[in-house]
Amino acid sequence: MLHPFRSEIRNSPNEQTIKIYLSDESLDNRIKHHLENFTEIDHIEINESVEQNRAHEGLTVFINENVDINRIKATIDSSLWWYFEKELVE
């Protein structure tokens, strides 16, 4: 079975972000809404991807300052696995 998502930490000089690529891009808005409940997240953008061998679009999650990026990524990943397992059962 294809993994429902992939996430990567991206470091930039200005801020740390997490990129999330969904195997089903039609879920981008639903996942964005799901993640907006996290207080550690500043905001989320849906962006078109121009990179080779990538999904056509993905989510960019902007993290609030002073948040441990590794910890919030693990929390987001766990939440997304729960979300997709719940969707498969229903």
C-alpha cells in the first residue's frame, strides 16, 4: 500500500518549516484544517511543487518560534497516521 503522506523538515535562514506531501492531493485542504488545531503551528500554506520526483503540491507548515521542530514533526506525523487510520476504518 502506498504511504498516505511523507513529511520533511526544511530549514531556511528565517524559519523552520515542515513540508507534507500527500499521496492524495485532494485531501490537502482537509489535512490543512486538521493541522490548524495545533498551537505550535503559526500557519499552513498549500503550495505547488516544482521539484522533480515530487507531488504536484504539498503543505508547508510554519512553526512558531521556540518550538522543537523534531518534536512537533513527530507529533504531526503521529496525528496524520491516526487521521488516515481512522479514515480507512470508516
